Amino acid sequence: MIRPLKILLASPEIHPYSKTGGLADMVGALAKSLADEGHQVGIVTPLYRGVRERFPKIKRFDWEMDLPLGEDRHAAQVWTLPHGKATVYFIDQPVFFERRFLYQENGLDYPDNAERFIFFSKAVAHLARYLPWKPEMVHAHDWQAGLAPLFIAHEKAAGWSQAPATCLTIHNAAYQGIFPLFKYRLTNLPWDYFNPEGAEFYGQMNCLKAAINFSDHITTVSPSYAIEMMTPELGYGLDGVLLRRRDRVSGILNGADYTEWKTVNNPYLRHSYDLRRFKGKRLNKIDLQKEMGLTPDPNIPLFGNVGRLADQKGVDIMLEALGDLLGERLQFVSLGNGAPVFEKALQTLAESHPGQVAVKIGYDTGLAHRIEAGCDFYLMPSLYEPCGLNQLYSLRYGTIPIVRATGGLDDSVVDITQAMEKADGIKFIEYSGHALTHAMRKALALYGEPLLLKLFQRNAISADFSWKKTAEEYVKVYQKALNPPRAASKAPKLAASATQAT
């Protein structure tokens, strides 16, 4: 029997308190699942603008911190809120986190992001040391919390006898938190760590590289991406660092939060449905067509997409494929925002194909659920995708995902060429509009075969990507980090200096 662990998750965003993407969903769901399994779980995250107003039950925690940041010092308060059986610890530092957005505004990163998230990482390490329940594992997510493992390792070398083990999850290796050399002074750490085996990256400071080097274990969000990020193509300069620590790297496919993404008793859907009562999906489709100004007709194949409008997401080849196919009998609906050039292109497409193409720029949680439930097919033609969540939501909603075979998309979707009896989606390999067009033509052919379509839909809804299974895999990783094998790759040598960083 696995003993309960004491775990502190550290993330720059957590659903439902803050969100820019799947990171927030993942951390929020992982925390709940771990706590449901009997582990003591805390989550530390910044207190962003609007949280107090939206969650009035938030309470002051009996702890304040005053931390060095280079030559300055900055104070912060801590606020708490229950998150299922877990507890969220919000770091209240208005100068850094009382912003309109989380990381950037008008397409540009905030110029003080180094200060903001070095401070946040210090706050994570500081809180881990002084929480009365003494976390034994700190699990940092992405570069914004990436210096926390280094701060903890340094404090351990300086005499913190009960320092927790650390785990890092890389959600996307393309985002690393790279800053000029002089920003390293903000860490208040010895320069011993600023070297190629530490935080140095071509003369600059790299927060994600430091996290990889000093964490006891490294995970990413799918088995395939764990391999892909060790290649020059998708390692973005960190493939060598990851290869050096490959025996401490694991790929764990994200789960889907089925308490939110569900087809029965979903507050965002007018009609419930499941395998035995599938009529509700057809009714949701008609509702979606009416809501989005599409010609209401349940017999027209309806394709959908929800998410960031970015190069990584394959928006360019999606536009190309739609241009090839909109002369045929199909409809398309899109929800998302991102690069202005993609927003404009989609809006122009909708204007030139009224009743056939509908686009909403922005994000709307309810509409996201209705698109997943109302569409027949979901487009996810990503250039690369560490995990992806929308394909998991699509499967649960009986909406057939059309995906490029990369990362978590390849791990979670079964093409008919792999196993006919388990097929639940359509995959393509080449990153091109032509390849996506061919995949969408397969979808149109599938739509014309009702019995085969039902098989796909039944397999999709039956697929199990519950967070319970995923949380169990993380517990195994935590146990490895807490009890490392003797032959495990070692982090760089720690500085013996007792310089106070947190």
C-alpha cells in the first residue's frame, strides 16, 4: 500500500483561478486527483488581479515573507482557498502580479518577467520551508517556477536538513524563461551555478535549464514528447541537457477532468447524451449551428476547432485545407484568439462563407463545451503538441479528432490503420495543407458510413483518460525522486556557500 505523501505543486496558473492554456487545467486537475487519493496537497501560485473578487471565500494565511531580489527586498502576503481536498496558497505581491494579463500584454512579454517569476520561485522555496505540514515533494511546472528546485537545492546544501525532493514538469520546451546575464543577480545565488551545467545558456540565464539540471526528476506531458524534446528539432537547445539526465525523465500523458468535461448534466449543454442515448449529440449540434449562425442541418458534417491561433497549432495548414474543401458539403466553427494574421484570416473566411463558416475571436468556456459536443469532427493539426487536451475532450464527447501524429496526439488517438476495432480518430503525418485535406476527406467518407462512424464514436466515448490513472503515475515519479537509485544521473555540484537566496 502506498503511503500518503505531502506534495506542494507550484504553477504560474491554475484553473479556475487563472488560465492561459492547458497548464492551468492540468495542475488544477492533478491537485484534486492527488488529494482525492489521500495525499496532502498544496498548490502555490501568484495572486492575480480579480481572484479575490471572484472567490470571496479566500482567507489570509498566517505567514508573510520578505525576500531579497538582487539589491532590493520585496514583501508578500499569502492567501489560501480550498481546492477540492487540496489547498491553494496564493502569493500576494501586487507590484508583480496585479496585472491585466498573466505574462504579456499586446503581444509583448512584460519587461519585468524575470523579476516577477524569480520572486515567485523564491516564494515557492520559502513557503515549502516554512509550511507547518512540511512538504516532502515540491513539483514545479514550467520555467516560471523553474528556479524553485535550484533554490531548494542550494538551501539544502546550506543546511536545510528536511529539504523536499523536487520534480519538474515541462509543458512545452519552447518556452524557457531566457533572460540577460545581469538578471541572474536577482537570484542572490552564488555565481557557482551560472555555468553550462547550471543556469547558463549561451551567456544568458535560462530558468528551464536550471530546473532540468537541479530537479530530482523531470517529467513531461506525454511519452512521445519525452522522446521528441530530446531531439534538436523539439529540444530548442536543451536536448543535450535532457539527454544527459534521460534516466530521470518520464513522459506521463495528461488526463482529462471528467467532472467538468462531461456529456451528462453539463451546465453548458442543453441536451445530455451518452452511448445509450446518443440523440442529445444531434440536438446539441443543431443548437450550436443556430448559436453560431450556421445553416441548421444535422446531416451536414460539422468540423470544429478551439484554441490558440498560433503557428504551433497548425492554423496555417488548417486555413489551407479549409480553402480546398469549403466548396463541398461541410461546415466549420472556430473559437480562439492569438496571432492577428490568423484572426483576420479566419474572420475573412467566415465573411466569405456565411452559413458555412463561423468564427468567434476570444475564449468562452461554455461555447468551448458546446463546440466539443456539437461537432462531428475536431481539427487539431499541430506542428507539435506536447500533450494536448482538446483531443481528450473530443473523445469523451464522441467527436472524432483529426490530428497530426505528434506528441500526445499520437499517444492518445487511435487511427483505423493501427487497430480497426479500437479506432477513434484520424491521424496524418506530413505537416502540410495537402495532408490535412486528405485527412478531412477521410472524415467526410467516414461520415457517409453510419455504422463505421458509430464504431468510432463508441470507441471515443469509451476511451479512459481519467486523472486517477495519471495521478498514480505521478506518485510513482515522486517515489523515485524521494528514493533515487544509486546509479541515477546527478545534478551539478552544489555551491557550499550559505548565501541567503530566499
